[in-house]
Amino acid sequence: MNIIAWIILGLIAGAIAKAIYPGRQGGGMVSTMILGIVGAVIGGILVTLLETGRFQLTAATLSIPGVIVAVIGAIIAIFLWNLLAGRTSY
């Protein structure tokens, strides 16, 4: 997937994840994009692990199922970040 598709997927997935996740998440457009890209990688790894039983570094693609997987991965990334940072979601 080329860099433009990664940026678009990151912005879409990061914005949706921030809207769904309770509480306020700081950051601007760049942090939202990075969150979405990290979510695409986390989601791609989880889907590959569930489908094949192997841990493989993959990422979601720029498609409807790919965006859904990336959003789920981005929500997991927000949860882990708040857990590691010791923040509450309210």
C-alpha cells in the first residue's frame, strides 16, 4: 500500500476511533493519522492471528473491511496508551 493510502487510512481510522472511544483524547491531525496507522497494523496483526493462527506483521488495507479493522486496532491502541500513561478515560 502506498504512502497516500496509509495517510488516508490513518486519518479515517484515527478520527473514527477517537469519536467512538469515551473521554477526550488530545492531539491534532498528525497524531490522529499516526493513531490510525498504528491501529491498522495492530488490527492487521490481530486479524491474521485469528485467521491463520500465526503472528505475522501485516496491516489493514484501504477498503471498508480494512477501515473497520483499523478502527478496532486504533481503539485498542488508545486503550493501551491510556493504560500505560495511567490516564482515566473521563
